[in-house]
Amino acid sequence: MNKSNKINDTLDVTIEKIVPNGYGLAFAEKLTLFVPLAVKGEKLRVQIKKVQGRTAFAKIVEILEPSENRIEPKCVYFGTCGGCDFQQMNYQSQLESKVGIIKDCLTRIGKIDFADEISIIPSPNEYNYRLRTQLHANTKDKTIGYFKRQSHQIIDAKSCPILVPELEQNLNDLRENLAWGDFTEQKVNIETASGEKGISVYAEELLEPTNEIFYELDGERFFFNAKSFFQSNKFLIKELVKTAIGDVSGEIAIDLYSGVGLFSLSLAKRFEKVFGVEANKRAIDFANKNAEFARIENVEFHAKRVKNFLKDFQFDKVDYILLDPPRSGVKPSTLEAIADYDSPKITYVSCDPSTLARDLQVLMEKGKYEIEKITALDLFPQTHHVETIVQLKK
């Protein structure tokens, strides 16, 4: 690092591209700089906030030449709130940036040379799409909202334009109606979710029961609540299932990290037998209820950790495996066990391109799989997050 450059010094830079975690990438005076809330191609004056060797993190202090793709953010808390980080760019730029992030992770982390096109399916709604959120509350000063960027300080948010209207209204209802005096902790997390006909709220210290709600898809109901995981973008759930499953069919399919059975029930229409595996017992209870409501009898759910299921269950033949793990991805030993099943097709659904790239490398090396197709879905507009579906074949 140039000795003249210190913390809080300013530099004039040009943003080369948007990279993982949504940072703008720039180079100046032998430094590689990562700048949040930037747009590709624009010239900025930035202030150095952190230095690690020849890498620095900086914040924008002045936009010298804005990109033609820079727009005015819709949310009054944007830039302060730690949630959205793409509202400063138009939607087409968001989509292009997300495809670039996926490619970057595949090449840099997975050492994977994928030459084919990665298409991305946009969200029909860029705002008012989110079915669930985690709120943070300070019971002492009765504030509720989200954390500030790189902080645990709470923004007392009275609006959030990415939430579905019912959930945004619930944010303010909670502020007015929570029994603040019943909490023993000063800071609490509150999970909220919206369904077809109701809101579900969960916090460890809330005395009220957590409501059961549902999402309806092609005549089927998927019951869940704020304590169990369900996909967040109400407008892309059908497209997510359709894209992930494609035209696969056969005798036996395994749905790993199956949650409340979103993929399992669709697979049950194409396979003679489906096994759904999920460690969360509450989610499995909902999965069984969802299968019963749909009158589907050829799916069997197991409340087990995936690695234990793969160790305990042996099949002569598995035609298809779908996995939709949490953001942290899958442990190498579990990936090797998946590869040992020797299924001709695997679909990996991921919400984190970096752990996806890492895990694909293991499947491709250990299981001798190759990538057949990659499709991205913008389940998280206004943020750098993106859902990626990878179809693998032997």
C-alpha cells in the first residue's frame, strides 16, 4: 500500500464491475478497493475505511460522474439500512450484475470454466414481493426495524418497500401493539411471514401462538409459519419449481433440505417414490400436512440431518437428486455421499453463488458430474442476493 494512503484518506476511482457481496470493484495506487452502493462504470470519490494488505474497503463520499444506470432509491432508509444494496441501479443493471457475480464465483472459487450462457429470470415485481422478513426490536425504546449497515443499531423503520403490503403494514402494527413490557431481553429478533389469508409472527418471548398460514400454488396449499422456512418472493415460486424440476421423471427421487415440501410434492407427480429429507421437525410436520392436503401418497418425509439420511438409507438406484441447502452450503463429506449415490441427474438450488461454486467443484471432481445448464432467478430484487439453479448430469 502507498504509504500516503491511510484510513479516512480519499481516492478518485472508476468502478470496473460489481462483484460478490454487491461491492463495486476499483483499483487505485496499488490497492484493490471494494465500494458498497456503487454502480458499474461510474467515477467516485471514496474514503478508505479498512485496509487488509493491498485490499481496501471504502465508502462513497462523492459521485464525480454517475453511471447512466444510477437511479434514485425508492426507500427512505436506503444507504443506512443494512438490507437492500442495489436500489441505486436500474433493474436491468441489477440483473446483469447478478449474472456477473455468479460467473465470478464459478471461475474464481470453483475453478469452473462454464462457457454457456447463464440466463436470469426477472421478478415480475421489483418491489412489494417479499413474503417473510426478520425484524429486530429494542424493547427499551420500543423501536422495531432493521440493523444499520455494518452495525447492530436498529433503524426504527416505518416502511419497507420490498415487503408485500400486508407485511409492511404488520411492521407498524407490531410497533403499536406489541406487549413491550413482557420481554425480558432488551434486543429481540422477530420473524414475520405473510400467507394467502393472514400473518404469522414468532419471537422466543412472545406468548401468543405462532399462526399457521399457507401459500397456494396450482390448487395446492403449502402450509407454514414464521418459524419454518418458505421461499420469500411470492411472484417467482411457481417459476422456481418449474425451472428446478424441468422434465425429469423416473422411479426414485430424493429431495434434500426439503423444507415444507415445495419441490417434493411436484416431484411426486413425476416419480414413483419421493423421499424428502429435512432436519427441522416443524418443517417436516408441515410437509406431511401439505402432502395430505394434496392427497399425495408416494412421498415419504424424514426428519433427519441430510448426512445421517444418506448414511442410513441405501438404494439400488436413485434416478434424481435435488438439493436446496441453506446459504452456508453443504459439507464436503455430505457432497461426497451425494455423489456416491451415482444418480444420473442432480439439481442444486442455491441462494449463495460463492458456496454454490465451492460445492459444485466437489460434485464435479468426486462424482464426475458436468454442468448441463445454469439458470438464475431474481428472487431478491434490490439486493445483491440471487437464486441459482444448476442442473448436473453424469
